[in-house]
Amino acid sequence: MTERSPIRVLLIDDDPLFLKLFTSMLKRQGLDVTPCDDPIDGVARINPAHYDAAVVDYKMPGRTGAEVISDLRSRRPELVCIGLTGEGATNIAFSMLNAGAADYFEKPVQDMGRFLRVLTREIESSKVRAANEELQDALRDLRDVRGLSALVGNSPAMIAFKDQLVRFARSGKDVLVVGESGTGKELVASAIHLISGTNAPMLPVNMGGLNSNLIQSELFGHEAGSFVDAKARRKGVLETAGKGTVFLDEIGELPISDQANLLRALENRTFTRVGGSDIVRLHARVVAATNRDLELEVAERRFREDLLYRLNPLTLFVPPLRDRKEDISTLVYYFIDKYNSEFTKSIKRVEPEAMAALERHDWRRNNVRELRNTIMQAMVNCNSREEVLRIGRLKIDGKAPQVPVEVSIHTDSGESLPAPFDRALLNLPWKDAKESVVEQFAVWYLRSQLIRANFNITRAADLAGMQRSNFSAMMKSYGINLDDIKHQYIVRD
């Protein structure tokens, strides 16, 4: 069993006689005492981390004991400080307590037993508080890690975003999450909820998925008989969530006629159920999300300006994938690990041409969700023996990515005939390469016939010698969207 270290005490007093006598008394009690007779330069040279406690006289030249205590505790907040005062100096004692002293004693100290009990008790309490704070810090760090684990990426943009997310989450305040479609706004809301440390649930509500008649009941609940189908009282999500989180997804879809009640609930932190009069307190944090420009919605009178101001003091802007392309390779391997397990595949690496194609694309349609679906589709098409994800397996925006390379074919006369090929085909087995070429040809052929027919599917089918239904089925099979083609060409008769 290890021997317990003695309590380390810093004794500060400008009276040399008292300093010598009291140091001797404390040492006889088994304390490790360092005397200091200089309240200015002497204290400045001392490292408070070397001591468990400081015992400080009030009346000293240059600085009062209250000032010394305040200085020491600013440098080490957990340091226990005990004040020493002249007889009956109650006002001086209060000033030392206000500066951070745990207790005070009149000089000379008559009851040494009480002094030691107070000193020991305060040091033990300080250690318990420090240990508890360390535990809380560790738990906060653990919650941060757990909450951020689903937000994949370590690009500068993502690091800055995660740092702001943690600070907002720890604030306990309502948060507005703004980001393009597919950037992971619900994952962000879940991270905020997890980092907050509450054991209460997070309840999501899709504002775009409810009609106006159901929104009030879903949010605030209703009383029995408040409308035709209200057979019994029902609590809304703002009440059911308790001290948890309510995630209002697509807040920009909330009809303006329903926004006033939400505004009042957020401002007053109270609401009433539909058809009721009882006041219900709102304890939950509200995280709202949108991919809309709410300031534009306000200008077009589709969103209340006062609700926007209420929502946006803490606004998180989720960076789109094109602004953090450094994260694409990390995300790709994250999804590969996920789908290796889910689909029993064996992919270990990604062909450089395939990764280059993924990193070139801007992912404007659905950001991370679009990338995830691209990898999922590619891996579904891989056989269980493939260990490399090759470019021939990818479809981006419904099309195979092109990596053209010039292959020269020479005639007898020496004429060079350049022909475009997909270089990645050389990395595929014959069967897969042939399927890829056939698919590329089919896409080119169908698109070309549509362009020739001025985007009339019936005429395009006639040009191809096919039934319209078969032509349409092939368009669907190869992911050909008529509107996409129209945007790329000017229609001419």
C-alpha cells in the first residue's frame, strides 16, 4: 500500500515572526509547508500547481490578501485558499471570501484542530470537484466523438463545421441547419442531439410531408373532440420529446398560416394543444433544417420574417460536397466498408481512374446522398470475387463516366484514324467490357434518335424501327431523361 503524500501548503504572510511560528506549527501536523513573505514578486514566481492549498494573510504591503487569492485562483481555479485576518475584521473576511477563499481564520489561529479539519475537507472537496469535472469533460468528449462519427470527412471545411456544431450543440439553444439536398442535415441534427447528452428522444417531423390540417396536431397535440377524428387526447412531438430534441425537417415547407403558432411556442416556450386551454411548457430543443433560401422565402412572403429571426441566431451551414472534395475518397471507402458488409462483397481498393471520375464530379444534385447511391449501385453490380472497384462499374448521373483516350488505327495508305475508347475498359474482363460498350452505344443511339426526332419519343421510336413502348422501356432502363437532353440542345425542325 502506497504512503499518502503530505498536504502541500503555500503560506503567505509579510510578518516574519508569524510566518516562522505558523510554518513550524503546520509542519508538526505533518503538512509540507512553503513560506512566502513577498505578496508581489514572491507570489508572481510561484506556480500554484505545486500546492494543494494557500493560506494567505489579508494585511500586507503592496497587495491585499484578497488580491493575492484572486490572482492565485485565476491561475489555478481548483486551488483551495484560506484567509487570515485581524481580530474582528468581518468586512475584510467577506472581501477574501468574495475573492475565492473557502474559509477564513483570525490571527493567531487558536483552534488548530478546526483549522486542519477545514483545510482537509476543502482539499478533498476540491479533488472530488476536479475529478468530476474531468469525468464530465471525458463524457463530453465521448459524446462529441459519438455524435460526430456519422459525419465523415476531415477536410478544412468539415473540421470547421464540426467545431461549430459542437459549440452550438453544447449551448443547449435551438439551431437552424441550412444545406443543399443530400448534405446530411438529419445526421447533423442527430449529432447535435447526441452531443447534448440528454437521455430523452429526438423526434423528427417532416414539414413537407404533412398537410396543413395535420401540422398543428402533430406539433402541439390535440384534445379529445377538437375535430372529427379526435377520439382521445394526443400529445404532440413538442410535448412528447420532453427535454430531448425535436427535428423540424424542411421547415421552409411549413405553410405560412401555421407559422405563427410555432413562433409563439419558440418565443414563450409554452403552447396549448389543439382544442385545449391548458398551458404546456416546451422543454425540448428545436433543431430546424431547410435547403431553401429562407431570406428569399421572406421576400416572396412565403415565410415569416419574425420566425426566421427567431430560428437563425445559431445557424449551421452544411458545406456541399463540391466544397470539400478532399473528403470524397474518405466517403467512398466509408461506403465501400458499409456495402461490403451489407452485400457480402470483397472490394478492397478503388481503381485510380474510378476515384478520379468520382472526384471530378460536382455532385450538385444530391451531394453525399448521390455519392452514396453511386457506390451502392456499383457494388451491387460487382461479383463477390472482385477486389477492385473499377470505373466500368460506375454510373454517375445515370451514365458511365468517360475517360477518353486516343487509339490510332492506320490504313494501308498510312492515314491515321483516331477512335475514342474508354481506357478503363482495358481493366475489365471481356464480358464486362463488352456489356459496358453495349451500354454506352445504347445510350448514345437512343439519345441521338431523340435529338433527330426533336425529342418526340414516337418519332424517335419510328426512326429506330421500334415500338414506342419498347423505346420508352429502354430509355428507362438506361436512365435517359428527356428533360435532361432538352436542356443540352436547341430544338430545330
